[in-house]
Amino acid sequence: MSNTNKSTKLYKTPFSPAYWRDAAAELRDTKMLVFAALMIAIRVALKLVAIPLAPNLKINTAFLANALGAMVFGPVVAALSAIVSDFLGVLITGDVYFLPMVLLEISGSVLFALFLYRAKVTPTRVILSRFAICLLVNVFLQTPLMMLYYKYMMGGAPYILTVPKIIKNLFMFPIESVVLTVFLAFMQPILYRMKLIYNPEASLQFGKKQAALLTLLFVFGCGCVTGYLFY
């Protein structure tokens, strides 16, 4: 499908049939599929060079490629890309494949897309997208999946091994939010010139309001995580 025949409409929310029609239409756009393949390759490569902090605990920058891709091609292609990148990552590293873990990749990619695809991307949207992933996906969803993994794949369910991951995600959230905002601010005009996104406005300026939002969300996240761990 040619880009000239595509809708370039922006949406305030993803709760619109037209939003999902446009997202599904990206599957017929060769340019988008090529870009998705590039994002998959970069995402897998960034996972391979993750910085180890401790056994089973790493810092990686794959979320940058994930967010960038989701912003460009939307939730439908993002979900499929997540499945492919998860499988390729396990295949290359030789890790044991645990199918339920793909839910983490899909959820994170779709959440990024719901906040960033066909939208006026602002620092607030970026912060909220990263917070939603850190709390809902990396804490509330990942923790039970990791416990299932340890139980069925490692012969036990050491709950204590999930705690460092939870704490790491909580404390990395403000840093990752700022890094992602700066990264997307740099990439946005490039993507617009390539006709991959349709919002020419440079609106990704980090200010006092965003700093206050980060602080508020961090405190809220601490409360949620504390209650979750005790539960």
C-alpha cells in the first residue's frame, strides 16, 4: 500500500474504531513493515548488550527501540513485532523458552503504542507510557510470570529473586522516562521528514510540570509496590 493513500489523522485517545483501522492498515504498508523489521533487529541487539547488575538482573535500552517502533507503526504491528523479537532473542541467546513470557513483550509494546501512536507526543505521554509499563507490566505482570518460570522451569519458586527486579524497575523509571523523552525528541523530526509519523510539532520539552509528575508517579509507584510486596 502506498503512503499517499494512507490516513494521516492524529487521535487524542486510542478509543476509536478509526484508530484501530489505521493501526491494522500498517500491515499493508511495505515501508512500515521494513521499519518494523529494523526495529526488531535493533531491539534484539540491545537486549544482547544489556548491562548486568547481578544474576538475573540487567539494565537494557531495548525499550528505546520498542517505544520508537510502537510510536511509528502502532499497536497491531507492535504486538507482532514483540512476538518475533522475543522468539529471536531466545533463539540467539539459547535461553530456555517459556511461552508466557511473551506476554511481557506484547503488553509493553502495545502500551507504548496506545500512548504514542498517531498522537501529539508530549513529555507527559512519554512519562505515563513508561510508568504504565514499569508498574503494570514489569511489576504486576512480570512478578507472577517469573514465579511460574522458577517453579516450572527451574524446579522451585524463589519469591525473593523477583524482589530486586521490582525495585530496579521502580528506581529506573524516572531515569528511563527522561532518557526516552530526549531520545524521541531527537528522533521525531527525522521520522517526520521520512513520512513515518504525521505530527511536525516539536513538543517534547521537559519542564517543571514533568519533573513534578515524575516525582508524584514515583511516590505513587513506591506505595503500590510496597503494598504489592506485602500482599
